[in-house]
Amino acid sequence: MRISIFGLGYVGTVSAACFANEGHEVIGVDPVNTKVDLINQGNSPIIEADIGEIVKATVQSGRLRATGDHGQAVLDTELSFVCVGTPSQANGNLDLRYMRHVCEEIGHALKRKSERHTVVIRSTILPGTMRDIVIPVLEEASGKKAGSDFGLCHNPEFLREGTAVKDFNAPPKTVIGELDRCSGELLVAVYQRLDAPLIRTDLETAEMVKYVDNCWHAVKIGFANEIGNIGKALGVDAHKVMNIFCQDRKLNISPAYLMPGFAFGGSCLPKDLRALTYKARSKDLHLPILSAVLPSNEMQVSRGLQLIVDKGNKKVGILGFSFKAGTDDLRESPMIEVIERLLGKGYDLKIYDKNVSLASLVGANRDFILNRIPHISRLMVTGVDAVLDHAQTVVIGNKDPEFQQVPNRVRDGQVIVDFVRIADRRSEDGKYDGICW
């Protein structure tokens, strides 16, 4: 394909050279003459493993060149990648001046072009930027309509400095956020040789993915460092500990526990967090990440409660209040906390959980149910129907398969508050509200 790359910084140079190395005809575009001259001389404007050799070879072959002429680059290509910087402002927000400028320049060129052209934003941008800034700027400058007169995608990059060429050729994933299917198909063709998961999604999801990745990496580094600090204080080799930790690909390094939802509870997580952070304090260590987990969890309980209160209904039904489906364990169940607070506010409750019902007759939690929460046990009913007959607001508190069809049984005047995403749906005004979706 004929590809133009706007911005010859780190991402732009790597992308331009690697695309050219795959056989595409690539034009790099940058307002800095020094970068343009370096590329055209066969030299890389960045320091990165292998990139110098690739730039030299692709320039010599005629597949890579650079220019400062934005308009001509668009006219001479069919696909434009925008790789300009989005640095931080003093308040932490993104500085999008370079993005706006490049989109204006591309838009002016699109006005002069009769063939369909596709614009791909590769820069890291916050969700909403494509629709709120990129599309309006391109449409105003071009006088054309995004998605019909010209194509538009967001294609976040996952390049690490030092291994960028390797990451380009063997990415962990390729994400294409597409405004229109035709544009998405074009990008699929560009990346067809890569042996990596290819995900096609909407613009906002693609914008968000890069931030989730980077924030998660930052949390992982901070977490490992806190484990290292307390390990050293206790005379434990934290590298040995984390080597063992990382061998668990079923729970630790996996999708387990990484779906948004309600607060955690049970007999292990809260207790062990308290114990480890207490031990750290006894050694005069502050672990800000680990110490923030329980307060964050408590905020999620409060968020769930507020979601129920905001519905304005006094008759509330709770489906599932053990700390997770398939268990009768009520120890530190966040749903117990929600129920207690609703009772304190005068709500009329009916609650149902088949596992807890059995545990009230036999089992390890019998004493807890009958002696510690007798006021709650008296609110228990024998089935889902009894809850639905009573409640104006129905709260789904755990992911028991018995509750999967409940969102489809909502009657007029009833609303579902879902803490676990029992069904794959998003919040709808007046009928269904998910805590994180």
C-alpha cells in the first residue's frame, strides 16, 4: 500500500521503517527539517535497536522517504497514520495541539482529493478524543463526512523502547477501533501477516485499551516494588517469591479477577491485606498501593449502595448475598454491608440466595446466620419469584446461574441494579443499571 506517517518521533519512525520493510511505499511527514533530512539520507532520527539498518535499507530501496509537505503526502498515499506526540499539560491533561494541527493539514488535503482516503490515529489519546476533536477537525477542514467520504480508525501502538522493532513485528495484540467497516478492512489487510490476536472494536474501546495497559504495567511495577520492600524488611528474597508468583498462570498472571464489578470479600483477601499492611507498618514501611486496596474496595461498596438509593424505590430485592456465587460464605461479604446500610435507611427488603438458605439449616455458616445476622436471616425468602414479586429495585449480588434470566423478567416499574454483569448488556435508562458498565 501507499502509506503516509505523520510525525517522525519514536512511534512514527519505527512504524514508517517497519511498514516500508514489509514492502509498502511509505512517506514520513514531519515539520522538523532535520528529521526529514536524516530519513532521506538513510539515517534514523531515533536511537533504537535495528531501526538504523532498516531505515538505511528501505531508503536505498526507494520504499521510504520523508517530506515536510503534509498535503502532498496525503495526495500521494491512500492511508495516513498519525503518530504525533500527546504530551502532558501541567494539570495532567493531554496537550493535543499537534494532533489538531496535523488533522487540520490532513483535512485540507482531503478537500483536494477525489479518491477515498483513510486516516488512522496511532497516537495515545483519551476516550472521546476521536469523536470530540479528531472527527470535527477533519470534517471542518475537509468539508467531508467521516465514515463515508473518508475512512477513520484508531490503532493504538504497543511498542516498548529498546524492543520496538520486535514489538512491531510480534505485537501482543493488534487493536483496530473503526468508525466504518471499510476502514477496518483496510487496516486488517495492512496487518494480515502478523501472528497476533487481531481485535476490531469501536473507537472509544480502542482509545481506552492503551491507558488500561500502561496503568496496569505501572501498578505491576509498583506492586512488585512494595513486595520487594517488605520482603527485604522481613529478610525474605522477594525475587524468589515473585518468581513463584509468576509461575501461576491460572490465577495470578491471567484474566482471573480482572473483570470490573462489585467489591471483593470472603475470608482471605481482606484479612490478608490487613495482615500484610499491618506488618509493614510495624517495620516503619508505608505501602501506598497495598494500603489503598481496602479503601478502594470500601468505595465500591458505597458506589453500589448509592446506585440502589438513586433509584428512589423503597422496596428492594437482593438476589445473592454470599461473597461470590457457588458458596455459602458470608464472611466479609460486601453484600451484607449493603443490606445492613439499606436496613439502616429504612428500606423494605427481601433477599434470596439458595446456598445461604441451605447454610442456615446446616453448614459452617449456620451460627453466623442465626446469631450474627438474625435480622437479615428473617428477610430471606425461598426463591427468585418471591423477590421479583416484592421489589421495585432488584439487585443482583452474585453470579449464580439461577439469576441469568432475571434481567429479561423485569416488569413495568421495576429496575435491575447489576453488580456482576449477569447478562452481557449495558445500562439502560429506567430498566437496567450495571455498576461498572
